[in-house]
Amino acid sequence: MKCLINCRKIQTGWTRKYFYDIPSYMVRVANKPILEYYIEFCSIIGVSDVRIIMEDAEPAIEKYFQDGAQWNLKITYGSSRENEQLPSVIERNRMLFSGDDLLVISGFIFIDYDKNRKEYDLFQGNDDFELVDEDRNGLIYLRSSTVHTLAKTVSLQKYTGGMPGFILINSIGTLFETNMKMVNGDSDKYIMSSYNNEDGVFIGQNVEIMKECEINKPVIIGNNIQLKNLSRIGPCAIIGDNTLIDANTAVNHSVVYGDSYIGSSLEISNKIIYKRRVIDPFTSEVLDIVDNFLISEIDSKIFRRYFIAFIHRVTALVLMLMQLPLFIIFRPFVSIQHVENSYWADKTGSNKIGFGDYKKCSKGIFNKLFFKFSLDKFHLIYLAFTGKIFLAGNKPLAATDENVTLINELPSYHPAAFYYSETLGHENDEFQARIDELYYSFHRSLHFDLSIIAATLIQRIFRYINE
């Protein structure tokens, strides 16, 4: 069996009013994207291949689901024209099916299924069936004998069985209602991203619950959560990942989306919290909060940045300890000019940092070895360890007005002890170095940084030193 998921755009315009920065099909129910429920349903019933059809390319969706290996199936991606009718979409993707039965999931819906149930009446028998509303949203099942017939000629019969069913998510109210159904017991039918340690309680990893915090079932609590003293969570509360609920605050009959901060001494009831927004699902009103002490957004990447900074500092410390004995031995015998310079410290073009540079010299064995063992970077590695510059990043640019323009052309600027253009031997070629810096800025990652450091240290040992 294979599946075609038709992500219709026409039905999801209302989501942009509330969730302005994420694709509609990534809006969450009980801390999981709606589209993920479709994929999990396919995995449960034995679908081997899924094609997700979108009118607009959504990199966030492809990045999240990738090739589908996590769900033990294969996911591919396709496109459709704006407001293209479902028969046309099916017709254009017929080559995907290869003689298999085809399940079509169309529209912005929430599927009613049970993870413990492997067989459904919909897929039994020999006829095609459809479970759709008047706008063709829902589930359609085409047998292999008819799936290759022109879609418009396929005769479908109404399905009158029980599970599976679906709910059309056509408003903020129905989205809220679906979340409340999940927290009130329907979550037992689905694969949850949290652990069910007792009836009515789903709780994720790395959850810090202060001693005097009160949990009133039922609740669904995600990962990386902090619940402060005297906070009261539930009943009927869904708390998204990377969220902090401050002291003496109550959250009940509400959905708090991930990456949120809820201030102290507040009462959140019958609301949806999305970043800085308080949404009333019954009136559809939206209130944007400007006071960071009430409700604000938590940068979900801050944990990753702290982790990367920690790895950089640990690496800098290791390099310092490795270089220190050699630096002490060689420095008294090195006759190399040391010049203090001023460099831009960030993209603002107003902050500067000063440090010295050693002028390369190929005369004398000690001078050569000083550079070959990268001892000329010892003081820079120390600055990276103290956090004043980066260990790996961009080539430091002199604090001149001309370089302010160059910095502004870069997506990011992180002056560092080790940089990509040096690894490639382009540090003295201004034009090529600029290309290298652009490449680095667009591909920066922890793995890339560590590879730059390792490659530079190794190549310097074998590279000829030009005076």
C-alpha cells in the first residue's frame, strides 16, 4: 500500500493569523505536527511509500520528515498547482503507485485512529471507498485495479464504517477542541512524544518540577520544561517543548506552544499561547504581548548555541594545554615581529578587539617550528577560551570603514583563531578569501568548525612558510 498526502493550501489560510511563521501542516496537536499524525497512521497500517504534495515548497517540512526512515517508510515530495483539483493531483502522480493500493489523505484534517489497531474496515474488501466531506477533504482508498484508471472515472462508494474517521480543522476553535480531546483521553490512541507514567499524565524528558508545583490531571507536558514553585498546571493543560512557567502561575484548559515563557502570578485559562500571542479560541481574538515579564518567546536555539560554545571552549583548553610546553620552550629563541592590531569584534561595526599578530618568517629552525606547531595562535586560542573571540569562525577583519561594508555583506561574522580561508591556503588572496568567508557563513556548523581546526593544524605542519 502507498499513500498520497495532498496538503491543500486553500483551507489553511486562517492559520497564518495565529501561527505566522510555520507551515500550516506543522501546526501542533498535543505537541506534534498535524502532518506527523498522517505519517504515523501510514506507518501503523503498513504503508511503504508516502508522497507529500504541497503547492508551495516548505523546507521546514522536508527537514523535519526527511526520507521517512524514522517511521519505517519512504517519503518523497511533490508539488501541485494552486487550487488544483484532487483528481488531477492523483493523475499526475500515478507513476508512484506501481500497481499498489493507494490511500489518499487530502485536506487539513485530524485523523481518528487507534495505534493498537492494525486493521480497519476501510481497507477490507474489493471496492474503492471514500470518507470525505463535500469539499473532498478526508480519506480516499483506491484499489490497485482502479488506481491506474484516469482518476476522474473512478467510481467511489461512501464508507459507512467506524474507525478511521476525521475532523476537519477549519478554525482556531476546532484546533483547540482537538487538543482538548487529546488531553482528555484521546491521546491513549496515538503515539505520543511523552511518557505515560500514570493515567492522565504524559510527561517528556528533562522536565524540572519544583517541589511546591501542583500538577492536576489530565496534562501533557513536553520536553525541556521548567515549572517553578507554586505554579499550578492543569487540569486539561498541554505544555510544549522548551517552555518555562514561572512561580505562582496557573495554566488550565489551555495549550501553551513550545519555546514560550509564561511570567509569574498569572492565570491562563481557556487560551492558546503561541510565543508572544494570547489567543482566545472561542472568540478568535489575538492579543500580542509586548511585556517580556508577562509572556515572551524563548529562543529554541539557545541550548544549541550554549552547547557549541561549550565545545569550543573545551577544545581551546585542550589545545592550550598541548601547546603550552612547546610555547615555553620555543618562545625565548624566536625572533619574530609581533604587531598589535585592532579588529572588528562583531557585525555592528562599532565594537573592536585588539590582539597581536606574528609576522611569518622562514628564517631559522625555531621560527619555522613556531609556525608549524601553530604556536603563533597560542594567544588567540587563549582569547577563544575566555570567549573574546571564536575558536573557529571568520577571518578577523581590521577595524576599518571599508571592512564594515564587507562585514555587512556576510550573513554572520565570528572573528576567530582558525578560519576556513586559511585552511584552504587563501588567507593572502583577498578575493578568494571573501568567497571562502561567504561559503563558511552559509555552512557553519560544529562539525565544520572542528574540521577547520584539525585541517589547519595538520596542514601547517607540512606547509612551507613564506617570509
